[in-house]
Amino acid sequence: MKKVYSTEILANAWNIKNVLEQNDIEAVIKNENLFSVSGEVPFIECLPEIWVKPLDFVRAEQIISELDSSPEDVGPDWTCASCGESNLSNYSICWSCESSHESSHENDLSNQ
């Protein structure tokens, strides 16, 4: 096995592992339970790591590189048509009344 990725955030490690497995690359997370001993053990030794088979290493690096370089599709913030609250662009439903962004967008288009 060969280390292909390391991160400070366990959720990121699980995300990378899942993406690699969706691309038929067997991946293992090491150090996922070591956060509790950080301080007694050097922090850098406790980081979650993704390991893959040597034959999959180059392909795994390419997939991870594409994930890291892909721009986030962030649009403008939006206002809920039902309650008028402002919502961040990455919210798909209104935080206040739970109306969907699509229904607000459809109402905006019909009012034009």
C-alpha cells in the first residue's frame, strides 16, 4: 500500500476514500482514530491518511488532483419568495421556512 493523501479533517478523508472507491480504486483510511492521542503523539503523526495499492497510485493522484482543482459552483445568494429571508447561495432550501430554492426561482421567473 502507498500513501496518496493526508488531511487534517477526517470527513475529507472519507470523502476521498468514497470517490476513489466509486472509481474502482480500493482505498484504506489509516490513523482515523488517532485524533484522541494528538498532543501525546506529534500532531502530524495523527492525521488521517488515504492509502491505495501501488498499481492504483497514479490514477488515485489524478482523481484527487481533479477534486482539489475543481472550482466550486457558487452562484449569487437568493431571497426566498415565500418568506423574504436572504439565503446563502449553497442553500437549496430556505433556512427560515424550508421552501425550496427552485420554487423561489420559479416564482422570480414568473414575476418577470
